[in-house]
Amino acid sequence: MEFDVINILYYCAVILLFTKLFGIITRHFGLPQVVGMIIAGLLIGPAIIGQLGLGDFKGLVTPNPTEMDVLKSFSQIGVVFILFSSGLETDFNELKRSGAAATVIALAGVLIPVLFGTGVSLLFMGGEFSQEKLMNAIFVGMILAATSVGITVETLKELGKLNTRVGTTILSAAIIDDVLGIILLSVVTSLNGGGNIVTTLLKTVGFFAFTIGIGILLRFVFRYFSNKYPHKRRTGIFALAMCFFFAFCAEKFFGIAAITGAYMAGLVLSGLNDTEFVDRKVVISGYMIFTPIFFAYIGISADFSNFKSSGLIFALIFVAAGIIGKIFGCSLAAKPFRYSNRESLTIGCGMIARGEVALAIYATGQNLIYYEGKELIGIDPLVPTILLIVITSVLCPVFLKLVFKNQKHETISGTGNMTTIHSEAIENSAGES
């Protein structure tokens, strides 16, 4: 089935208009704009309207399979932009300073929620146990791994706690948390492709050796050109070319998720003189078209024909598992590093927010959603993921304000320059609207 370029132009117009509109609405209610963008995709596509029995009208955006592939390609570029920007905004010096405490907290903040999510998923699947169901359950659990710190940063700023020991620990752990979550996703998706654990780990090590080795050379080249030609578009083009190259190599040669390559490209170029300039260009380029299409595509491609009432029950338990897993895991891991009970609890509460990285994991791991014919044999975590983002975005600032109440912290100098990850960049770039 062929596609008409004119139809693609129409779909892009509708998607950009409605994602912006619903993004503004959700931001007005204190929620991340990504929530509004997904809701826009659900409303303009056939996922909901197609179930209402309105005759031939199935939605404002009803692409045929070939046109859907085009939108999917745009959305995959969008998620690469998101992870590249996340890498650019990672404060590498802060990662080096964070030491063992943030690393252990991040590790616990990944493993325990993933275990909770996997266990809850297996309980709700029922029937005979199979390898497909186990892979599906692990994928669903992985959505709970990443932490989005955009909401947390704003709350910490408002409370005047951003530059405290606890504040910097939360930020450092959240960054490491995302790195670990993306690596875990790459390992699991690679295993699903038929590899064994030893081969997969060797490929993963090989990929990081490749990116670090090539990255050091490209970082030197980038530094040279950005110093000689500061704030020139050529540096942004060079950076994007590197991003796409790393993403391609990750998937093509190492069987690693392309978003991991994009993140590593951003990490390699982070902390240089022109990094902030390049990041602004990347955010603008992505946010103008590819990023909204990514979030809207998730809603447009949703299929609720198999959704049952038990799915909503699972979604709520899944969200609870994600919140409890982060608070319990991170709080417990903080205790050996001489944080008080309240400080440990504060760190756990600061790690519960989820955002665009959770959606990136969902989009990248969709091949782990299994069907036999038209019947789902595992769990499609779209609804749980959307609820996770909404609920944790609301609860994170509430919990932080409660645990910080009457709490005293010493301010740490020289740690207030950490940049936030992409969710905050989206909010800032959209603030002009």
C-alpha cells in the first residue's frame, strides 16, 4: 500500500497543532507537556474515536499501514533527539564527583522497581509460564527504572534545597539511574533477538569501548571546531551527525538500542564550551517536529480493543509498585552512606518521578509485546506508563514538600550548575508558547 506525501503533510499539521494545544493545557494543570502530547495522539487517532461507532469517521489522523511506517520513522528520530539531548545535558563532572553513594542509590533505584514491576506483571498474566511472558514482564518492569528529574528540580529550587547534599545526591543518582536503565533495556532487547547472555554482555562491553574510543577522538575534534568557530551552525550539524552515527552503529553492529548510542553521543559531547548552544539547537529541532510526533505516535498507534477492566487494576498496582520500589530501594541504599532516616526518605521521594525516558523505553521495547493472532499473551504497558507519568508527576513535589518540612540541610557550594534532563528542556523551550 502506497502513501501520499500530501497526507503526511496533513498528519504533521494536525499532530503539531494538537500536541501543542494539549501540551499547554496539561502544563496549565502542573503536569508535564508530554502527557498532553500523548493524550492528543489518543484523541486525534483511531484508538478512542474508532471505538465510538461513528461510521466512517475514525479520527483526524487515520494513516494506512505505509503512512504509519513513515510516522513511526519520524517518531524514532524524535526519541533519538530526546536521548541525545539528555546526554548533552548530563553534567559529567557531577557524575565523577557523585561517588559511590549516588551510584549505589541509582543501582538500587533501578533494580528494585524493575523486580517489583516484573513480579506484578507475571502475577497478572496468568496461564502457563513461558519465555515470551517472562521477557514481556521484564520489559514492563524496565519502564519503572528511569527517573525523570524535571519536576524534582523545580520543586527543589522552589524549596531552596537544590544545592544541598540531599539535592545534589538526588540529581546525580537520577542521571546514573537513566544510564543504567538504558543499558538494561539494551541488554534485554538484545537477548530477545536470540543472543545468549555472554554474547550480549560482550557486545555491550564492545559497544561502550567503541563509543569511548571513537568518542574521545570526536570530542577533541568538536572542541577544536567549537573553540575556533563558536556558536556556529556547523558545530550543531557535526553534533547531530555524530548522534545519528552512534545510534546507527549501536543498533546495526552491536545489537544495542539506538537510543543508547544517541545518549552516549550526547554524553561524549557534554561539558564543552558549545554544548549548551548545541543542546538548544537540538531541543528546537526536535521539539518543532520530531519530538511531538514521537509522543503523538504513541497515542495514535495505541490499540485498546484488548483492554479489559483488569488492565486498569494492573495499571494502578503497577504505578504503586513503581513508587514504592523507588522510595524503598533508594532510601535503603542511602542509609549506609550516613544519611539520616529523613534524608534517606527524601532521596527516595525525589526519585519517583517518571517522564519521557520511560516513554522512550516503552517505544523501544514494543517488540517485547507478544500477540498470538490478535490476542495479547502478555501485557501492553501503554496505559500503565501514561498513568505512571501523570501520578508520579503530581506526587513527587507533594512528597518532597512534606519530607522537607522543618528539615535543615547544609548548602554545598559549587554544585548548583547541574543541568536537568530533557523533560526540563522541553518545558523551557515550550515556555515561549
